[in-house]
Amino acid sequence: MADPTPGFLGRILGRRGLGTARRVAAADSVVVIGLGRFGTALALELMAQGTEVLGIDDDPAIVQSLNGHLTQVVRADATSEAALRQLSVPDFDRAVVAIGIDVEASLLATSLLLRFGIEHVWAKALTTPHGEILAQLGVPHVVYPEAEMGRRLAHLVRGSMKDYVQVDSDFALVTTTAPAEAVGRPLGECRIRARHDVTVVAVKPRGGGFTYTTAETVLQPGDTIIVAGSVEAAERFSQLR
């Protein structure tokens, strides 16, 4: 990664661009460092949810492809303290280091964010040792997107689930189709929690949207439901027909 000098950044951003970076830092915003598949998907989703994003990457092709899609996207060396300061990165309170393959760059960029005193830092780790080093640096949020997606897919493959979200070591939310035993009677009479150790928390009828369930809710054939419970219980319930 080349270290962008003030003149380099000036040519890339201009005074207006630097002002934009400062404005983004002051808004409801996040800086995303590393715009590979994970970083780009994250940055675009944040934008879709109304959060302003400053994206940083050293690949000119990636930067060009995201121009106009993020609030500000800049080609810069994320391991350079001077470059990050010029981009007002220390003024952000939320940052994500999405660099994966270059472990050294990941660690250097992350250590700079921590040195800046940024309160909320997330960092992507590809391996357990990488994640352990990030944790030792003091990163409050270390994420393993590939490993987490693999575990999630394994659960989807094992059960008849439409979606699976593990929210703790042994608690999950599962989206599945209402089984026959829960159809046609109020949920309060079906005794789902007592019989299967899960709770039906929401229902989506065909052509409708999700709503919270009550004891009086009557499920219909083909309804999509969200159930909450232990990983084992939720997975087992999703296999009912």
C-alpha cells in the first residue's frame, strides 16, 4: 500500500472531498476499511439503511466501482496514520476493518483505530489465530463471517428451515413453515412450548407480512413462522411436517 501524501489526497479528493469526509464523520456514519466482497456488501447495506459510509481501499478499480454508491469512497493506505487522519477517521465513533487476506494490514489498521480512541470497532478475522490477535489488541467486536456463514448453512441444510439466526451459544431464531400440529387451532391450545421447548414468536401468512403471535393466533397451512429456542430444539421443530 502506498502512503498517500497530502498532495495525493488533495488531487483525489479536492477540498470538497475532504470536507465531505469530515461531514460524514460528524453524521450517523461508519468508516469501512477494506472493500472486498464482505466490506462492499456491508457498506452497501449500511447505505441502504440510511447510514452514511466512508469507504477506504487501496485498489483503484474497487474505489472506482463504488464511486457514487457510498457517501465517500477513497483510495488510501489504511495502515498510514497520516492518511487516516486526513480523512477524519479519528472523528468517527464506529469503524469496521474488513481486510481479510492481508493479516498484517488488518492488524495495523485496527491498531490505529484503537489508538484513535474509536469507541466501536469491528474487525474481520479469517482464522482463529488472526481473531485471537485482534482480541488481544483490544478489539471489542471480532467477526468471522466465513465461519459463521458455514455454521448457519450447516443448520439450514440439516433442517427444513428458510432462515436461521443463532443469537447466543445455545439460542436461535428459526424461520420455517408451520407444522400440521400447529395449524387450525389457537397457539395457546397447541402447547408448542411445553411439547417442543420452543416459542412461536411471529407469523407470516401467504401474501402478507410478519406479525407477532398471541395465544389466540391460529396458524394456517403454508404460514411462515419464526420460532425461538435452544439450537437443538429449534432445529428439531423445523423438521416437523
